[in-house]
Amino acid sequence: MNKWILISLLLMSWMPTQKIDLVQDNAKFADKQMRFMLQQLDGSKDSFPHSIYPEGKLKLVDIYGWTSGFFPGSLWLTYELNKKDTFLLREAKEWTKKLEPIKDLTSNHDIGFMMYCSYGNAYRITKNEAYKNILIQAANSLCTRFNPKVGCIKSWDNAYTIGKKVYYQYPVIMDNMMNLELLCFASKVTHNPKYKEIAISHADKTLENNIRSDYSSFHVVNYDSLTGKPLFKVTHQGYANNSTWARGEAWGIYGFTMMYRETKQQRYLDAACNMANYFLNNKNLPKDKIPYWDFNISLLGYTPPIHYDTSKVSLFKRDASSAAVVCSALFELYGFTKQEHYYKDAVAILQSLSSPKYRNNEGKNGFLLNHSVGNFPGGYDIDVPLCYADYYFLEALNRYQQLNKKG
Ligand code: GLY
């Protein structure tokens, strides 16, 4: 047999095994870590894993913490990855149920994260109508934060810029793109277009005001709620007001890909591709494709609004959570564009996250991934596991598996 045919045959037989191994190995690992986490949580009635404290103790949030939906969501995704294990199903249902009161939350925009990652997966997997009705109520609560004059959902109430310098009148942050999926869902199941109209208006304003011409992004745009005009653009969790916070960019890539799925509007696909290209082709993205928490750390022309004592703190920390969000989004973006490089980059990120450098040790604290940054300027959740990194890692694995099932 010709040498090249033999090599090709060997490669062909090796590649699918690689795919299966990456998914199966992580599925088994996630199953063990979820069970370990559940053991640790036994007795903590309404406390959801968020991260760990520097001394290694679990950091928990109650149902009102913005990250409360990720652990129930991770249970659903691990259940799905592990060929539907009944123990995980029972736990997923129980942890989801705890969040029911959140359906009436109107005090911030995070209800989309909290409810769609938990109840959204619950409904997608079980088709139980009770989950659907709770999600519709959650969408109604989110809509109360929409101001037609601004054209956006308000992210936070009573908040100030970094260092408590200036009050935000009507802040709209990149992260808010993620909450629009709940609204698109509500329109689909109620046949009432109002939810999706709000989502479209919000996405268009984000495109107009949070995204720069090179498709990098401002974290926060503060609007005048009376005129609807942007007052100023700053960062809250990034390095500098004119820098690009890695997770903000990640939320944008994911959010615009999702908005394209829901509306088929070309402008959203273009935005998603251009933001993905900014992220993936960035000269400050390390070779393993796991970004630092900001793309412009310590660069000339980028001045942080607060002082960092760099003799005490290294600014160069990776953020696995941004990588996990982008990885999941890229699998979907590949499905829409059929551009191979998005698929290859998603697999490369998945491989990096699955390597010992980022993947946690089995039996350690119950989280899946290390090395994420929650809020560097805020001085917390720096270089730690984070429940949302785990959630999007699991979602990426599920999407990778689905894509390979379809051939
Ligand atoms: N507010 C969501 C985040 O920290 O990314």
C-alpha cells in the first residue's frame, strides 16, 4: 500500500478516537467532580458554588448571587454528557427548583444568566411545561428593566465607576448580551414578539455603542436615561477605560452568535465573526489561546483608573472563563459560517482547557477548571476556579459532541 494512503488511514482512525476521548474523558471527570461538589454542599440549603477563597475553602452564593444558575446548569450539562445518569437528573432538578423565586427578580439584569442556564437547560432537556412558565415569568421580570428611550435593558441599579468615583445613571454592559437568549426564548414559546423586539433593540444599541470600529469592546456604556444618548464609556472589570476586557469580548462573541441564531440578521453574524477574529487573531492572545483577563494590560496608551502595585501583584493572569465562553460560541459560529478555522480554534481551546495546566485535579474542591479571573480591579476572584468557566466548558463539550454526531 502507498505510504501516504497508509498514513491517511492511520490519521483517519486516530482522529475520531481523539474526539471521543476528549469528550468522554472530560465527561467522566465532570461526573466525579459534580458528585464531589454535591457531597461538600450536603446540608447547605441555598448555597451555590461560585469559586474558592485563597485558603481553599468553597466560596458560595445564595440564590440572589448572579452566578447561582451555573451550578444547576452544570448538573444538567453533565447529565447530558454522561448519557443521562438518573442521580445527576435528580440533583439537577433539585438544584434548579431552589431558584424558582428568582423568576420575580427585577433588581438587576442577571436574571437571564441565573434562569436560562438552570431552567433553560431543564426545559430543553425535559420539555416539562412548568419550567417553561417559570422562564416566561423571568422574561417578564427582565423586560421591566427596558427603557424604550435608551433602547436597552439597564444592567445595574445604584452603581458607581471603579473606585466609587462617578455614579452610573443607566449602565449597559457587554455581559447583558447574554440575557437576551431568555427573551428570544419567551417570544418563541408565547408567540408574543415583544420579548424578542426588546432583545433586538438591546443588541442593536450594544453594537452601536459598546463595540469599537476594530470590533474590540467597551465594557460599560453609561446612558442618559432621559435623552437616550451615551454619556460616557468606561471599564468596570477590565484594565483601562479604552482597553478590551477579555470576558466582555467573549460575552459579545457568544451573544451576537446567539442573536444570529434567533433572528438570522446578517449584522449579528458579522459582529460575532469580527469580534471572534479580534479575539483569536490578537497579538496578545497567548499560543494556548487562553487570554489574559484583558487584551491591553500594561500597554502604552492604556491607563488603569486605579493604582496597581505591580511589585506586589502580577497583572498577567489568565482567564480560562473567557476562553470557555468563546470556545462554546465558536462551535456554534462554525455551524453558521462553515469556516473551518473557528472549529479548529474551538478544539484548540478545548484541548488547552483539558490539559493539566488548566484542568483541576480530580477530588480537589469540585470545580473543573483553574485559572480564571472574576474581577481584577475589584480585587477578588483572581486566578481561581469559577462556576461559569465550568458551565461554558461543559456546554462547549456538549456542542463538540453534537457536531461530531452530525458527522
Ligand atoms: N458580570 C459577569 C461577569 O463578571 O462576567
